[in-house]
Amino acid sequence: MTADGRVDRLRGAGDAGRGGGGRLVKALLAEAKRHRVGCICLFTRKPEFFAAQGFSVAQRDDIPDKIYKDCHACPRFHCCDEVAMVRGDLPKFAILPEPAGFGKATTLLLPVRQ
């Protein structure tokens, strides 16, 4: 967990199906509750796992702070294969400012072979 309360990656190491991931999420949820965190947002490639932990699918636009903080710099930003999920009440507004240049079209120049 980072200093600002984020878990950057959650991955089991060879314990698939033995409940280790569920126990880890349960511990993280307890920590969030202790700090009075009202909403937990995430992106995942395993939505069925998080659905079993009480998360529901959300629209990407519903969690702008996650996108502003992390996703906008991801090389897969415009072709993301992860599902947005939340547990708790969605925030009513973004806290973080929109990153500079966010939403502008990006041009990728590739060398031309002759």
C-alpha cells in the first residue's frame, strides 16, 4: 500500500483457488473501513473475483480521480482492457485536477521505411 492509501497491484502468487486473494482483499477493506474510506475504486482484469468481494462494475467516467492520478499516463490508456469496479458510494466530484493535456488527441509519428 502506498503512502496515499493506494494499492498499486494485487496479485496472488500460486495460491489460485485457495482463498489467499480473498483474505488479502478482506484485510484491505478492513483497513479502509478503519480509515473511514467510503468508496474503493479499482481497475481489474478479473472482475468476477472482485464481484465476489462485493464490488460492482462502474463506468470509467465515474471514477475520474483514478484516471487523473494513474491511468492518464498508462501506455494502454486509449485501449485499456481493464474493468472499472467500485465498492461503496461513488464520489460526487473529482478531488484531483485534470492533468495538463488530458483528453487531447495524441499524434504518434513513426519513421517511414523506404
